[in-house]
Amino acid sequence: MGEFIAALASLDEPVKELALCNLQNINPTDLEVVRNLTKILGSLRALRLNITNEHDGNGEIDLEQDEPHKFFPELPSFWLAPAAVTLEHLTIYSCNYFGFYPKLDLREVHLPHLKTLALGKYAFVHDSQLEWILSHGKTLTELYLGDTSILFEVSVYNNDRACLEPNQYTHKAGLRNKHFATYDKRWHHYFRAFQLGLPHLRHFRYGRSGWWWQEDMTPLERETEITVGMHDESYMVFCDGFGPTPYMNTTIYNTDDDEPSYEGEGVDCMEEDQQALKKLLEKIGQPLEVVD
């Protein structure tokens, strides 16, 4: 990667667009590479990060690797801050869910000229994530949310690696010593917020992409092909200690006796979500391609 970055930095004309596919979730530390990369980022109008994470066949273990818990918290300062003044188009996709665990706090950077935002496998769990998107309402014209989920419950052992503050957690029977939190926002709240808070929005897609792993990588430049509509993973929980991944449909509770574990309740507001989505699309004049 060092040679590639050096070659880009040496070009006579500044680089305007940079797409990194299968970007390993380890930021370079070599001073020359960092210097060249910072130079490149400072002239970009479009940045695409398709991030890959170490995978050993067990999604639960994948999320316990140290690398994602260092890479994602550093992403705003390392990748976005140097590009903030000029960046107009931003895409962040990951092969694993991110946002909550590993945490990504985008509040530390604002992109004053952002026109297009695309997020893939991003997990919403706090109003600040929605507010960050809305803070770009003066410029944002396109928003793509591919395979993104709202986490309505989270139960996590190591809350230092998660995006919520310590005082936002509580403890709940059946979850042993895990930190527990709930989130009361639903997708219809988000769609209505986009309708009111993004006055220049002209293209919006929320739903699923059929291109995950079809080319042994995360979807590349497939945002406009997202199948619009609610889906089975629109709402999820994070339930630490269970596999094949802690991102699942409902929380699993343990009992203190010989009774089997049991599952909590899910979310049932699909019809209201779908109607809010349709109204948003009508508002921006986009054809109703919603899949029921």
C-alpha cells in the first residue's frame, strides 16, 4: 500500500477521487505513508472505504479482534478530518456491522460540502448518529443506507468498546453481568427526520444490497442498486456472548436455574415504517420502488 500511496502523492494533479476496496482494518503507521496519505486526502472530493475485517469462520470471535476496535474509533481523525474541507462524497462499507461495536463516533468531524453519503452495515443505536447525518442538511442531496440496522436493545460485556456512554447502561435480570441499554427510535422516526431535516435530498435508498460477497468483497459502487424497503434485519439487537454473531433478531436471556434460555421480544412497526418511507420518497420526488 505504501508504494501505491506514494505514487498517488507524486502525481502532478491532486487526486480528486479515492476508492479503497478490501481495505484492511489497520491504519498505516509509517510516517512517510501517513504523510503522503494525508496529502492525498486533503484534495479529495470523493472517498470510498470498503473495509474488510479478519474472519476465522466465527462472527462472534471476529468482533473480538483488537484491530476493528482501534481502526473504527480512529477513522474520523485519520481518514475524514484531513479531507473535511473538500470532501463531497463519502462511502463507508464494512464486511461486519459497525457503529455500535466496534464503535464509530462521527461527531468529531463535520463535512461542510458533503453531498452524498453511503453507509453499509452501519448500526444505529443513539440519536447522535441520526443528528450527525442531519447536521449536513444544508448540502446533502443523496443518502444511501445499505443493510443498516437500528439496534433496539444491546447487552455487552466490554462497554468500553461500544459507542454508548457508561451512564447510558443499566443491568437487567437474565443478562448476568452484561451492560444493557435500549433505544426507542424506529425507522419511521428516522424517515420523518430525513424528510424534515434534509431539505435538499433528491435521492434516497434504504434497504438491502444483493451484491454482498458476490465478488468476494463488500458491494462496490452499488448504492443505486439497493432494493428499497424494510427487511428482516431492519431491527436487531446486540447480544454479547452468543454466536454465530452477537448481531441477532432478539435478546437471549439466561436463567439462574435449570430452565432453558429464552428470547426477548422483537419490534413490530413494519407498516408504519413502510408508510413513512413512502412519504419520504414522495416528498423528494423519487419513484416508489418500495418492496413490501
